[in-house]
Amino acid sequence: MIRDLEVAKQEQDIGFYAGFVGAAYFLGRTISAVPWGIFADKYGRKPCIVISILSVIVFNTLFGLSTTYWMAIVTRGLLGLLCGILGPIKAYASEVCRKEHQALGISLVTSSRAIALVIGPAIGGFLAQPAKKYPNLFSEESIFGRFPYFLPCFVISVLAAGACLACIWLPETLHMYHDDKVEAIEEMEAQVADSTSEDRNAKQSGSGRMASTKNLLKNWQLMSAITLYCVFSLHDTAYLEIFSLWAVSSRKYRGLSFTSQEVGTVLTISGFGVLVYQLLIYPLLAKYAGLVKPFRSAAVCDKNILRQDTSLICLIYCTVPNACLFFQVLSILLLATYPFMANLYGVELKVLINIASLLKNMFAATITIACNILQNTAVAQEQRGVANGISVTLMSIFKAVAPAAAGILFSWAQKNITGLFIPGKHIAHITHANCTCTDSFAFDLNGNKYILSGHILI
């Protein structure tokens, strides 16, 4: 699309300009995430979801009709500003499921990413520029010829319209309290009756985890999970931005010279594999923590935690570092092989790039699910909208930086392909590998402390 908008003066600059289009969406979401979370906590999850889907229908269609670079940036930015579904939908998933099914519920939400990786590349790769690809069906004088990227955007908007209609049968979960329904209602009434006291003190429910909105930033358990999620999002978004640019780049720039259809096929296969993994395999991993025991780095739990009704939480907290140490090693190895794939051709290249892409996205899905569960279990139901809003805001800042930084880095790498210090063909993938870091942190859960020290893939 950037090439057809004719904003880049040379091929090496396409990544530079593409990065800012990708960043515009996340910048808009950064501004609006917390207000959307507050809106969802006050008026309900369902209105927020419906409004967000309507914004997709409108602004995604306008994005497909973009005739200038700045129109593309503005429509993407407005879409990010008005689409506040990400935070509330995570809260919704944790509320609509019983505690023992939270891992499956969150995995279903994050499966939307896998579904997007299946449907999105297929729609974009096969429906973009229809007048050139299917001249017998679409003429150059038609709307699809004059706007070569309108058809995939229109199809996506039609799918969004179907999702909007499905929201009619969507139940509202804001007031669906579980074990402590009466206590939660009394707590809310007390907060309304004494707003001054609410500003000064963090009220707690029977479970001991109710905190005021002001003190969410002081919730170490929540902020630790958000920090991990943010840095991981930076890495994952940069990877997705560079992968497509690298795959379609010419062989003379150490790319793969793939067509848009071939890139779409790779991403579709990866997305389908991740979808199967999230729906069938990951819930089993969460249920049977013993499967990842060989990869444990360190996890010391207070015995009292295991005797309380927090088995799922402790399970996830113990599972995350164990699994991620393994994923960290594999991710570094995968990223290290990418520059050398430019030396391959034919079936060998396609098989290896599909396997590498599938594994990389499976690792990303595991970390995303675990971080989302950690965030939702760190706060009470009445604060999940705001908590997820904070998470989405901070995460969106990192995601806004990632496409622009990745595009600039990729453009620089193509211009310095034979540099003496870290040649351009390696710099992007080396930077990705360096985003894999080690972290150690401590949580305080229901007054019981335990230390969790592990390697987190971000």
C-alpha cells in the first residue's frame, strides 16, 4: 500500500513510512484506553464492545479508500482512538467464566489474534489489488480498480458488521458477581456514600484484593504483569512489522522476494496452527503444570497459598517462568536462523519459514495468555475494566513505538546491507533476539508472599 501511495522515493524507504502507519493505530489506542476502561466499568462491557465494532466498520472502510499517505495515518489513528474493545473484552472473558475455566476463557480471547492471522493475511494477500490479480472480474475503472485496497477492507468491515449483530445476544457481565456478590454491592454503596474516604483509602473486599482505582498503579502484582506484557508487545509488534517487509523485499536486500499471496499463506498457516494450539493444547498445559517442570528456573511458594482457593493463580504463576525459559532459548535460536533463510529457495525455504513462523507465534500466544490471566487475577471485578485500560494504554505506547522503530531499523538495514559492524542483513533479527530478557519479581497475594524468579520471554 505504501508503494502504491508513492510516498517513498526508493524501495528502501518503504519500511520507514509503513512503520508510522502502523504506529498511528496504537497511538490512538494509547490515548483512549483508560477512558474506555472507565466507561466499561461504569456503563458495562457490552456498550463498549458495540461502539468499538462500529468504529471498525466505519474507519476500516475509510482506510481502504485512502488516496494519500496522511489519510491512511488519520483513519488508522481514529480507529485506534475509538476502538476500545481490547481492555473490556479481557475483563469480560474472566467474568463470564468460572475460575477453573479462566485459562480457557482468556485463551479464547487471545485466539482472536490467531484467527486474525488466519483470515487477515488471506483477505489482504488475495483480495488486495483485485483489478491486477483478477482482471476478468474487476476492471481498472471500477471502484476496486481505483482503490486497490478497498476490497479487503470492505470484506473486513462486513465481518465486523456480523459481529456487531451477534452482540445482540451478548450478556452483560458487569454486575454478575460470583462468590462475594453481597459484599461487593455493599462495598460499592459504601464508596458512593463516602467519596472522600474513597479517595484516601483503598477499600478491600472479603478476599482482601479490592483496591481503589487510585492505587492500581501501586498494585505490584498488576504492574509486574503489565510490565512483562508491555515489553513483550514491543518485541512481538516489531517482529510482525519487519517479517512482512523482509519477506517481500528483493533478494538483493537479503529478503525472500515473496509475493503478497505467499506472505499471506505463511501467516495464514501460522495463524491456524496457533488457533489449534490455543484452543486445544494450551489449556492442557495450564492444567498439568508438570509438563513444563524440566524448564523450571526457580519458584518458591508459600505453602499456605496452595491450601487456599488460589490454585489456578499459583499454577499460572509457576507455569509462566518454567515455560518461558524454554521458549526464550527457542526464540533466540529461531531469530538467529532468519537471516540465513535468504540463501534458501523453493520448497526448502517455504517449509522452514512456515515452521519458524508457526513456532514463533505459538511462543507469543503462550506469553500473551499468561500475562492476561495474571492481570485479571490481580484485581477485583469492579476494577478489571480500568486495570485492563491501564494495561492497554501502556502496552499501546510500546506498540506505537514498535512499528515506527522497526520500520526505521529495517530501512537503515537495507541501506547498509554490507556494513562492517553488524551487517544490515543481521541487525533487525539481532535486535529482536536482544528483546528476549530475564526478569525476577515478587508478588504479594492475599497476604501470603512468595518469590517468583524466572526467565520471561518478552
